[in-house]
Amino acid sequence: MSDEMRIEKIAKYLHESHASKTRFQNLTGDLAPGSVTDAYKAQKALNRLWEQGGRGPVAGYKIALTSRAIQELVGVDKPVGAAIFSSTMHQSPAKIELDQFVRLGLEFELAFEIGEDTSENTHYDSASVGSFVKAIMPAFELIEDRDADYSNLDPMTLIADNAWCGGVVLGVPKHDWQSIDLSSTPVDLLFNNNVERATTGDAMGSPLNALAWLANLLSEQGRPLKKGNIVMSGSTLATKFAARGDHAIYSIDGVGSVEVRIN
């Protein structure tokens, strides 16, 4: 079997697994990606199938595994990038139907709106990538992990499976953000009347570091960020697995709040 045929076989298997709401399983045998490059090729092939199936165009990207502890847990030394589709983007306050997911997780992030296209064959750092940001906003990522076993997680499968991105909920964009220190801005999560606190720097030291990493990954893959893309920069707090009736408000100091209810 050629590499191209195997990539398509992986994508079709994952596409069918999502459609049937089959529990997440590591890819093995002929379905196992042979490298990180192959895993991202499979992800792109899966994304094409979703676009053809009506999930809509890619409207942005997420960054997963931004904490060193989680990277060590799953056996990788860098984050993971994946696509967000237009039909899975919700505006705050949002109501999310639990039945649409095998298992729904909520993550708590700062999102970027990209103001102009980035370039291929260009290396970005946290300083240079900031000039491409039109606005920032608080956001929830909706994680569809299909009831995965985290103690035995294959990172290649996670990449190929679009890093479990089930959608996002976005707050109101803040355009005059440049004076905010994103390495240490306080955040608050009110989850069913319980409060947790952290800072924006808990995602890779700064969300701008995460954005630069993603811009470089996409540049290397020949698919740079586009004007209007939304980028999720990684969660500042541990994932919360949702139950019907849950209510969450995530606030970033000086930026705003985002709200979701689970039906």
C-alpha cells in the first residue's frame, strides 16, 4: 500500500468513527501513522472529508498539549495543531447540546483573531506574530475526545484525529489589546458556582508564544494563517468534562468574559 493510499485509509477510518460516535482508539497496524508528518497529512485528509460533508470551511486553528506536564504524559515534546470549522463556531452566550458529543470537555482559553495573512517560509516569534493579531477574546474550546483513555494515548493518533476539536465558543473581540501583558493576565473560571483562577501565561508562558508556534507549523506545512482565522491558544486550566445543566463563565481581566450552558 502506498503512503498516499494509507493516509486516505486513515482519514476515512477516522471520519467513519466520528460519524458513528465510536469510542476513540489508538491507530494501529496499517492505520498507524509512521511519523508526525504522516499524522498531519492524515489530519488534512480528514479535514477535507469534513469540508466535503458540510462541516464548512476551516475557519481557524487550535493548539493542544501546551503544558509540559501534559506533553510528558502523552510522550511528546511539543504542542499539536488542528483545524476549527466554521459550523462549529459559536458566539457567547452559547447553549451546547450534550447529545452531539460522545464526551464533551470544556477548555478555557484566549483566542486570537488574525488581521492579515502570515507568510510561508517565515519564522515567527512572540514579538513578530503579534503584529498579525487584530483582536483577542476569551473562549471555550469544546473537546470531543470520544471517551478516550488518557493513560494510553498515542500522540500520532491525536494529531490525525484533529486533536479532538469539537468547536469553540467565542466572547466579544477586544481590538485595543496591545497594552495587556498576556504573560500574566489574571483569569477566572466560574463553573457551577465554583471559582478557579489562573493566568494567561499558564499556556506556554504566553498565548503569543503559542500563536508563534502555530504560525511556524502552518508555514512549514504550506498553509499559513489567513485574515479572519481564529486561533485558540491553549487552556489555562484543566479540562472540565461537561454534564447536562453545567454553566460556565470564563473571564480574562481587561479582556472580557465568555459564557456557555450545557443542555
